Amino acid sequence: MTQSTVSYPANLPIMHEVARQIYPVSALYVLATPIGNVGDITLRALHALSMMDAVACEDTRNTAHLLTRYGLSKNLIAAHQHNEREVADKLIARLQAGERIALVSDAGTPAVSDPGARIVDAVLAAGLRVIPLPGASAAVTALSAAGLVNDRFYFVGFLPAKARQRDTALSHLRAVAATMMFYEAPHRIVETVDALATMFEPTRQIVFARELTKLFEEIHRCSLAQAAAWLAADANRQKGEFVILLEGAAAAAESDELEAERILAILLAECPVKQAAALAAQITGKKKNALYERALQMKRQ
Ligand code: SAM
């Protein structure tokens, strides 16, 4: 095994460059933390953290543990979904007194399916600066390794827990052409995949991005028709944290077309055009006339 020769970040010459950036006082630093692997934090985030007067965090125990692992200890302020408005006032008073305060969530980027947006809104409304310190986010991490070719994406986050609301939300997504990104908890993954399979075409591609950056990371891509069987084949596949990506409508229509052509080509090699079109229509559910026209073109090519 190759040994890492990287020295501790504080000793890296590049840290001088990181430190040269201005870190103004009276500013809120929205700081992304790792989504699994503790190494996935930026050098700049570590440097900025070392300068903070306080860290506003979702869970003070989690954040204390994380900071300890980087050799840091900070004054922590609980800022979770139930107290965002009240805590915003306290943070604003401290920022107005000239402090630097970081805002973090338990994992990933604050305000992405996590608390933070209300605090940022209030701090901006008070005329104070908000400085983002970018880093990990599960959705973008999943997208980067999914191989779904589409320039657009649509972040859905968590679907409603109740079946009826969930299905209504999904029905509004059927025409979305962008790649859709869902967050899901392990106890709902099977049910959610069943709901997706009911609502969307079986030929759409789905990507399971499970336990990203962790020991048992797994990224699996298959058609929606195969998704439930893949999940059921191994109980471990239903454990951990999930991002689900679903191919958008336009891309799905395109892969539907390609699949119909593939079927037509096989049939055309064995039967006359009319029969090939009729059989392809039965298999794909597409219109016989359109398949007949396409089969004629394919014959001529
Ligand atoms: N703010 C976070 C972000 O930037 O990604 C998201 C927080 S949200 C409360 C937690 C959800 O994100 C999990 O239920 C899961 O859907 C997804 N998630 C977080 N970490 C993950 C990981 N390591 N692998 C896969 N999904 C993850």
C-alpha cells in the first residue's frame, strides 16, 4: 500500500496563501463539513474555523467531536430547526459586536435539506456579511459519480413522509427534464423506490448513491424496472444514508427511443417490416404506425 506523504495541513506551505485571504469580522461564515469521511473539509474551512469566535451548529455534541478531531475547540451555539429565528437575533447581536461566527450543520452544506437558510436570511436583512465556505454536499457528490448525462439537475431533497403527499409530489415531477435528486432515509428507501417505479417509466435510469465517502460506499445504476430487485437482493443495500438520482423526462424519452430502435433492429433481422413493427409495438407499448415508419427508414439505411 502506498503511504501518504502529505504533512499535516497546518504545516503545508499553501496555508500561507489560505491565510492571506481576508476573513472580515462581523461576518457569518456558512461552512460545509464532511458528509462521512472526516478528511473532506477544505484547508480554508479549517483555517477559518481556527479564527472563529463561535460556531453555531445543529448539534453541539456532533460539532464538538468534529472540531476535536481537527485539534480545535470553540464556543458552540445550538442552532437547529426549532430555534433558528431566536438564535438569529443572538448571532446578529454578537456579529454587530465584531465577532466572526461560523454556521455549520451536522454534515455537508448548511441550508441544503438542513437548517441555516433562516439564519442567513436574518443576518443579510440586518445588513451583515455572509461568507460561504464551500465543501461537501451529498447531492452534488452523488451527481458527480452518477454518469447521468444531463446538464440540468433538480434538487428535490426529502419527499413528504405520508404516502398521499409523496405521490402528489412525485406526480408533479413526471415532466421534469432535469436529473432529479432525492434524499432518503434507510427506513423509507424500499417504499420510495416502489413509489418511483409506479410513477415513472420503467426504462428510466436510477442511481443509488449510498454511504458516500464512507467505508461501505456504494454507487449503483440500473433501470427503474430493476431497482426494487436490486435493493431486495442484499439487506445491506437498504442500510445507511442515500441519495437517489432519477433520469429526467427528456433523457428517459431519448433512451426509450433508443430501446425501441434496438428492439426493432433485432426483429427486422428476423421478420418482415410490418410484422417487426407490430411486435415492437406490443413489446414497447409505442404506436405501431410510428414504429413502421422507423422500420422502413432503418431498412433503407
Ligand atoms: N446538508 C447535507 C448536504 O449538504 O448534503 C444534507 C443533510 S440531510 C439532513 C441528510 C441526508 O443527506 C441523508 O438522509 C441522505 O439522504 C443524504 N446524505 C448525507 N450524507 C450522505 C452520505 N454520506 N451518503 C449518501 N447520502 C447522504
